[in-house]
Amino acid sequence: MDFSQVALNHGLTFLAWITGILFIVVAVFLVKLLIDLSALVKNLNQTSIMLNTELKPTLDELQSTLQSVNSIIKNTDNNMGSIKDAVESTFGKTKAITGSLFSGIINGFGTMWRLFAKNK
């Protein structure tokens, strides 16, 4: 064999060994990645179970609180409607009374003005 053929064989052998070593290194890193992902999924599962057990009572309490606040707001709204009706009724009567009182005062001044105008 000549020297170039031997060099080519050594180069191909070196390339095959390096390729095998790289495949082994990549496989090791993939196995490590799969193990880490498995641990991550297990931790996420435990975290979701913990959040579910911790948040469920809190959410139930929050829902009951919101229902209480909602009922208080509805009662307040109904009571404000009653107060609004009472105030409108009171001011409507007051407006009628003051309107008639004001027209009576103007008529009185008009009458007095005519009386004083005749006496002059």
C-alpha cells in the first residue's frame, strides 16, 4: 500500500472513533436531559397538587365573601332606591308648596303695589 492509502485509512479510522465518541457523549447528555425533565415534571405535578389543595379552600371562601358583598350591594341599591323615592316625593311636595308660596308672595306684592299706586 502506498502512503496516501495508509493515511486515508488512519483518517477514516480516526473519524469513526471520534464519531462514536460524539454519539456516546450526545447520548449521555440526552439521558441526563431526560432524567432532569422527569424530575421537573414530578416537581410540577407535586406543585400543582399542593396549589390545588391550598387554593381550593381559599377560593371557596373568596366565593362566599363575594356573594356576601354582592347581597350587601343589592340591599344597599334597593334601600337607595327607597331613599331616592322618598327624597323625590319630599322635594316634589316642597317644590309645589314653595311654588304656590312664591306665587302668593308675588301676588301680594302686586296687590300692594296697586294699592300704593292708587293712593298716590
